[in-house]
Amino acid sequence: MILLELRLHNFGIYRGVHNFDLTPTTDKGRCRPIVLFGGMNGGGKTTLLDAVQLLFFGKRASCSKRGSAPYEDFLRSCINHGVSPKDGASVGLSFNYASEGKEHIYDIDRSWSVSNAGAVREKTTVLKDGQTDQWMADNWAHLVDDLVPFGVAQLCFFDAEKVRFLAEQENCSGALGDAIKALLGLDLPERLIADTVVLESRIARRIQKSEDLAKVEELESSWRTAKADVDQLRQEKASLIPELERAEQESERAEAEFARVGGRHWENRSKLSQEKAEIGRNVSILDDQMVAAAGGILPLVMCTSLIDATLQQAREEKLHGESASITRLLEHRDSEVLQLLKANAASDGLHTSVADFLRADRIARAPTISTQIWLELPDVSFRRSEELLQHALPQQRQDALQAVIASENLRKDLDRIERSLAAAPKEDALKAITTQVRDSGSNVNSLRQKIRSLVEALRPAEQKAEELAAEIGRLRHKCIDEQLTVDSNARICALAQRTQSVMQEFLNRATARKIDRLSEKITECFRYLLHKQRLISRVSIDPVTFRISLFGESGEILPKEHLSEGEKQIFAVSVLWGLSQSSARPLPAIIDTPMGRLDSAHRGQLVSRYFPYASHQVIILSTDTEIERSYFEQLEPFVARAYHLQYDDHAKRTVVAEGYFW
């Protein structure tokens, strides 16, 4: 198989039409099998892998972003958010496939859109050699396993980080065994054995009845009843799933309507009422504080200029009084000085000169401004007024201002709460929608409980049916052995039994031979890619359980948990490469996140030894830190074409350009 072209239309972050040529090329005799996609995280690399999985397997596809979502919801989410859901999206793939010695070209397209009623409508179209094949389109879900078996696809189209489960989980042998059988062609003998068992069952009904045959018929009747019970339980469960989805949608609509009509306000009304009462109490406390302040010295804040003028008058009066006292003291002193001069018989000239000097000194010391004395404020009152003006009144003013601001904020909150309470609908208006929300939620819970009960009842019913089928098979073989005759039915049954025996022996021998060869291939690949050449001596696969074991140089079993994260990834890649080399089904390899957890040594091994030879067609989805510049230069001789996926954050879409990052 060779993938020729991948087509995307409004798929995920790929808005519009995008066509990718995936065909390998040759250059001067050298095969170029690699198609390289480069993009940063979130650029749309894994979306390409999801598109291929979705194209082949539809509902069964193991897409990265689906999780446990229903298929319709997943398809709806895959429509680009920048277009109308009615426009829908589509993915298409062209590939060639050889069967019965002839090569055919297939074109498969899946398209889907959302109707006005919200339902997702999907359409599958298949062309074979350019001609529409409606039968293939209708039966594609069954035919695809002949082209690309589902278990095989998981090992050929893979996320390199996720395939490490081959090295980490012990319970992966079942899925791995199915894939190995399909890849190595071991599933055909198993089908033939199963077909001969069906043939035996038909012939056993035509053989003469015996006690064992009667018991077989009795058991078959019980088995049919048990199978009917199982089918009934499965049908009931299947019928409840869409009913549950509708109930969940109805519950979501009821919740949305409840919110739209103010249900959330109504639910919060008790809390809002308590908050209103608390704010009211705080407002009353602030009002009482402001009234108490108004009954004290706070009103004097309005008279600060008058108090300041009063203090100034008091200062001037005090200064005037002090000056008058000094003047009186100086006059008394001067009088005594003049009397002393006179008593000592000073000359008249000296007496006159001293008298003039003292008079001039008194005049110089006299206050220059005349102050009218009318206040006569006591010193205690002056100091109290000064303290009031400089400290008490400014503090009172600041406290009052803060109280006013706090009161205004509380009143705003009170107004907001009163508006919210006024906006909340009355309980009577919400009664119907509240009942609908309660009933729809109860319906969802009831349906979920019913489904859980059916699942619990289904397990023992399935086990009973399986046990009856096993007992029927045992008795049927006994009946055939006892009652076979030489007629044609006997010969057919004998041949059928011989066929089963021969095919089982062939299957055992072929499995052992091919598993041995596969073990050798995986060992070669692992040692070829591994940086530690002496870590293991061989890889062994059990032909019955398909469990993989590693052996060290001394022959001891090497637990896989002893491998490093990078070695686990290299081991998983080696298993896939060995399967590819041993397979009778040559399939392309699509590798996402090729070197996420690897160190530089192992990355170099993959680039030089694995990617160019992984398959006849290799599609690599990488970031610039995985296949960086030096690795790209090594791979370039093997690269047929490269694409750069760049996410445009403004347009919310991925833009595709030819060529790698640089």
C-alpha cells in the first residue's frame, strides 16, 4: 500500500481546502520514501494522523482528541470553529493497494455536517480505479480490515511516545498477538479452523440423535435463551445511551433557562438578604458614630479660622501686656538712676544727657503697634484653644471624612444588593423551571443508574452464555466422534476434524517458525538502534502468549522496567520495525512525535538507521527540536517532500507551506 494524497477541508485547525501529496519519489536510483511534516506544538501534526485513522476506521478510530466522547460529538468538534457547522468538514485519502496480483487505486472520502436540528450527518464515498463503488462505501467498516486491519494500523500509524506501552505493560500481549497474526498471515489458518467448527455444528444436527445430542439440543435451547438475555440487555443498554444523551441535553437546557430567568439570583437571595442586614447594621453604627462626633467638638471644625483669629488676638494682647510691664519697670529704674545721679551731685549736663538716653531707650522698647485690649483670655484657655486648633480638630476632621467615605461605600453596596434582590424573580415565577431542572436532573441520574444496573447484569449473563457455548462444543465433538458413519456427512466431518488438526499443527509450526524469525528481526533492530550495544543478547516472543522477553548477555531475563525511558521507546520502535520487515503486508509508516524522550545518541541512531528504512513510505510528523537542522541534513537525501505547518494565532488556523522550517 502507498498513500498518494491526503485531503482536508475545514478539519480541525485546517480551515479551507488543503491537499498533501504523500507519494515517495526516486532520485538517480535512490529511493526517497520520507514525507516530512514540520510544525510547532499545536500546529496540526497529530491532526493529520487523526485524519488518516478517521478515514480508515470511522467510529473505531483511535483519535487523539476523542477520548470517551460519543462519535457524533467528536465529529462535531472536528469542524473548524471559524466556519458554520452547517458547512461541515471532510477528509479524503487516495492510496493504491495490490490484491490478487493486480494494483488498484482507491479514493475514500468522509464528510459530515450539522443539520438545523443539531444532528450530525456523515457520508462515506469510495472510488475504486476512478469508479464509484457504492457497495464498498456501504460495507467499508467490514472491508477495511482486509486492507488495513485495525490492530495492525495502531502499530503502523503511531505516536512514538505512546507505543512505549509495548515496553511498559505486561497486558499488551493480546493486542500485539492479534497484530502479529495479521501481519504474518497467521490469522488465515485460525479463520479456517473456525469455519470448520461451524461446518461441524451444521452436520451434527443431521446425525442420528443420541442422549448427548439431546443434551446438546437442551443446552442449545438454554444457550439461545441466555444469548437472547444477553442481546436483550445489550439492546436495552444501547437504547438507553441516546436516551441518556437526550436527557443530559435537556438537563443542560433547563439549567441554562434557569440561569437566564434569574435562577442564580433567586438561589442567592438568602445570602444577599443576610449581607443587606449586615451592611445596614454597619451603616447604623457609622451614623451613630457621626452623631456622637457632631455632639462633641466636631462642629468647631467649621470655625477654625475664627479660633485662629481669637488666638492671634490673645497673643497680641499678651505681648502688649508684657511690653507695658517692661515699660513700667524701665520707668521705675530710670527714676532711681536719675535720683542717684542727683544724690551724687552730678552736673546738670550729665543729668540731662542720661535722662534723654533713658527716655529714648524706653521709647525704642515700647510696642510699635497699638492693640485694643478686649479679650483678656486666660493662659489655660489659650493653651486649650491652641491644642484644639493644632491637633484635636484636624484628627476629628480626618476621622469624620473617613466615616463619611465608608458610609457612602456601604450605601452603594446596599443599593447594589437591593437592585439584585429586586431583579431576583419571585418563587412562583421560578416554580415551573425549578421543577423542570429537578426532574431533568433526576431523569439523568435514573438513566445512569439503569445503565449501571444493566452493565452489572450483563457480565454474569455473558459469562453464562460463554459457559453454555463451551459445553455445547464439547458435547458436539463427542456426538460426532460417537455417531459418525461412512456416509458423506461422516466423511465431511472427518475431513473437517482432520482439517482442524492439520491446520492447528500447521498454525503451531508456522507460528513458532515465524515468531522465531520475528524475534531475530526485533533483536537485530533493537541492537542496531540501541546505543548500548551489549545491553541485550536477544529478544524472545512466546508463540502462545506473544509475551516479549529480553535477555542480557549472560542469558538472564532483563526486566523491561530496567530500561530507561529512551530505551523503552527504542525497544518499541524496534518491535514495530521488526514486524514491518517480517510482514506479508507492506504498509506505510506514519510516525508522530518521533523522538520526544530520546537523548542525542539515540536520536542520531533513529535518524541515520531507522527513518530512511522504516518502510517503503515513511511519513514523519516532527517539531523543530526533534528533526532539527543537523538531523534534517542527514535525512534530506531520503526526503521526497516536506511541509511546514504554521499556526496563525490571529486567524485561528494552520497555514501550510512547502519546505521544512528553514
